[in-house]
Amino acid sequence: MFTIFKREFRAYFTSPIGASILMMFYFFSGLLFGVIFASGVSELSEMFSTLFIIVMAIIPILTMRLFSEEKRQKTDQLLYTAPIRLSSVALGKFLAASAVYAIALAILVVYQIIIAFFVSPDWMVFFGNFLGILLYGCSLIAIGMFVSSLTESQVVAAIITFAIELVLLLVELITQFINSDWLTKIVTEISIYEKYNSFTRGTLDYSNIVFFISVIAIFVFLTIRVQDRKRYA
Amino acid sequence: MIEVKNLTKRYGNHEAVKNASFTINDGEVVGFLGPNGAGKSTTMNILTGYLSATSGTAKINGYDILENPIEAKRHIGYLPEQPPLYLDMTVEEYLDFVYYLKNTSLPKRPHLAEICQLVKIENVKKRLIRNLSKGYRQRVGIAQALIGNPDVLILDEPTVGLDPMQIIEIRNLITQLGRNHTVILSSHILSEIQAVCERIMIINQGYIIADGTAAELSETLSEDYTVVAQIIGPPREVKEALEGVKGVKNIKVMGLFGKATEYHIEPEMGVDIRRGIFERVVAKKWTLIDLTTRKMTLEDIFLKMTEESPERLNRIFEARKNGEEIPEFDEEGNEITKDDEIDSVEEIDEIIENKETTAEAEMPQELEDTLQFENEKVVVDLSDIESVEDEKTEESEVTE
């Protein structure tokens, strides 16, 4: 697993993908921070509630090549004929993408420290927010990885991942048009955005953490199943 | 040791591998031979655990590839049709990666150095795989298969797309590897398989249609060495006369080719009867218009086997399995039975008579005229070529 992780992580930085993702995230989050800082807000919570859009934009790029590129270059033949478990391939890849994402998020700590020079911030709220956006992003990574394992084309993988993200976001709006109570409840329950928002409001609800971790587990598991199924195709 | 039992792989309705069973012993170098799309790569992909069989089992050194994949895969080095290389890595990084991927216990530095030396890639170790030529990429692919020193090497078309020099080098390398590995190699080029492998398995349309050494295949599948002669002369007398030639074992009268009759003459082992036949025919003042020897080469066998339709293959396959004589087929695909052979001389006399009468009756006067006319024209052309040429140019001017 560590071998896969190492290779995958390095591949992000030997290709322009890793660098461009980091640049994109740093640039937009920096812009956001600048605006918030200039308007005299002393905490980043507001920033976090907007940040999810940038995350939505970078995740498909981060995950699109994970499996589809292996298939296109036929390097999957190496992985699946090597004496390793299918699960270590999926986990290694998931962790590599998550690590790059974590590096992108690390800039937020820098912003928080800058704020700390001027006012004494509430670090607990910050960590709550940080954990929220980390889990939110990792769930999307798991979904993106699963999509990538279904197709040979990076572009298709990216587009479908983005579409799923949009659906998860817009599912909130649909609830307004549904009259049935239980259906509304179900839709709100699966809304990732709603769960994320509760983090940015500063409430740390364990059920939300469990929710994100479950999403990650389900999609990593599904990815492993897809790999296994493919041998019977 | 590789044991394959009743292996079948189905893609939807298409059966890529049909009920394949074979055993490959330690140290054997086996060649899978077959045209593109015959099922060679599919078989290899199943053996290496990349694909799963629809039914049947494959065991590598006693480990079932489905039930105990990790142990089984530990014993295999696989070079797929397209070497599985990460283009964004250097050769060194890549081999490191594979080393850790295979989780081998061999000491890393000397092991990798040994492999690099063996496949001659030491001088490109620091280069990006993206920038390597096809020959070098293939070698890196072989190097990758060798990491962990597996007992079984499975190489899928290792020389495709290489230049002749590289092909020879790779072949030598495979021969070298064959000394202490079990090697399975696939190719659609016969000479390649013949050059490297002790044992050949011919695969077509999912069937293993032949299995044995090159010599065995020639022996069991080809007809014996025969002399084919076409002679113009009375068949009965010709047959009798030729039977008297020294070394002739058996003569079959096959049929008419124009005015000549074809005879398939089987000589005794190691005797060249062609001279004797020629002299006999000349002495009798008949006309010998064709005299050839026919021996099926491995190439012929391969072509013959791979051109067969699945039904006929199935028939051959069954016959082989039951130890019956391998059936032969005519051009339309019907099985040739003993009845089709012309064995009585009377019969051929009859055919000749019929043919002569019909030929004479049907030859129209006009056709004969044109034939003669053409002959005359040739004479004129030869004697007076220049004038004809002039005429031609004039003609073309007129048409213009």
C-alpha cells in the first residue's frame, strides 16, 4: 500500500497536475482570505463556507487520473498481476490524493496564524472547520476515485465527478419542492453540503464525522469491487 | 509447474478460450502460436491473474490463481503485450517501484543491478521511460518481469514492433532466461517460436489445436513426404511403369489436370525417386510436365490449422483426442473420405474418355481460329516490331 501511495503521490508532482491544483487552491483561497481580512472579520469561518466551491473544482482534477490513466497506459496489468491485494491499490491511491489535498489545505493554517497576530482567534472553531473541509474533500476524493475506476478517459472521469458534486450540492434545493416529509428527510440526510455547513457553523457533531467517514469507506470499497469485477468482464 | 484444467473464458457471447487444458513442467520453454485474436493473450492474462476464467482452474506451482492469488503471483513474472511502464518515471525509479510492489526478500541493489546487466539497460537507468525507444521499453518491461526472480516467466509477444537486431537480441535473452526459468512466450510469428521454444502450442479461435515439439508437430500433422508428378500418357500404363521405379512404395492416381494426370507417389524412407521417374517417363516417350516434392513444413501446418473453421477444428480436435486419424478437408470444407480418392485405373480411363469427347465436341471453330491468329500475330510482331510500333503511335495520334 505504501509503495502505491509513494508512486501515486510522486506522480502528482512529476506531472503538472499536482502543482496546478496547489496553485489554483492557493490563489483562490488567498483571494478569499484577502477580502475577509480587508473587511476586518477576525475569524475564518466565513471563509470556510465559501471555500467548498474551490474544493469542488479541484477534486475532479485530483482524482480523474487515478485509475483511468492506469487503464489507458495498461499499467494496471502490472498492479493486478503483482502479489498485492486489490485493497492496497485503492487505499494507496486514495491516501495519495488525500495527501495532496491536505497539502493544499495546509495554507489555511498559515492564514489562521496571520490572523492570530492581530486578534486571539478561537482555535477550536478553526480546527472544527478544518476537520470539516478535510472530511468533505476526502469524501469527494473517494467518489472521484470510484468514478475514475469506471472509465478509461480522464476527461470523462472529471466531468462525471463534477456532475455528481453538483447534484450533491443542488439536492438541497430540491427539498423545497418535495411535499412528502420523509423524502425531504432522506434527501437532507444525504446532502454532503448540509453536513459540511454544520461544521462551518462551529458545531462539532459526531454523527457528521461518522457520515463522512462512511461515505469514504463505501466508495473505497466500491472501487475495490469494481477492480475485482473487471477481471470477470 | 503450471497446470491448466478446462479453462474457458467468455466475453459476452464470444468464447475467447475454449476448454483449454495443459501442463507445463519446470524449465520448459513453451511457445503459444496463433494468429491475432486467437486467445493467446487472454490465456496469459488468466494465468497471471489479471483476468478471471469463466470456468476451469489454473495453478502455478500448486497455488490456484483464484484461490491463492498472492502466492501464485509471487511465482510469475509477466510482460504483457504492451509493457506496463509509467512514462513519467525514470528506469531506476520504476524498477525500484516494482521491487517494492513485488515485496521480494532479495537484496535490492545487487538484484536490480544484476537484472539491468542481464537485459542491458544500465546505460539508460537515469532516463525517463517516456524518452526511451521501443526496444529499450521492451527491455525495461522484461526487467520488470524478472524482479523477484520468479520461476515462471510469461512474455506476451516480446518482440513485436522491434527492429531485426533487437529481435535477435531479445530472442537470445529469452534463450538465456530459458536455462533457469519456465518460460511461456506468445507470438504469431512461427519462425520466432521455432527459434526459441522447445515446445509449441498452436492456438486458434480459442482452441489449443496442437501441442508438441516442432519435430513432433511436423510428424503427426503433416502428410509424409510425397512426390507429385503430372504426366501426359495413358494412366494405366504410367501407373504400372512407375511402380517399377526403384524406391517407389505407393502410387495414387489423383485426377486430371488439363491433358495430364496427377500422381502422388510415396517413396520409401530417404530415397529420392525423382530421377528414376523422369528417366522412366522419357524412356516411354510420355510427357512429364510437373514434378515436385511435397513436405509440410511447420509453416504449412500452422497456416493449415489456423485457416480451419471452428467446426472443422473441433472435428480435428476430437479426432486428436480420441487418437483417430486426423481428418482432411477439401476446399469447400467437406471432409475428404476414402471414397473421394480415385483408386481404380479404370475409373480414370473413363474420365479421360469422357473428357476428350466432350472437349472435342465443344471446342468451337472460332476459338481455334483466334488461337491460330494470335500465334501468327506474334510472329509478325517479332519480325517487324518497329513497323508495328509506328502503327501504334499513329493510332494513338489519331485517337487524340
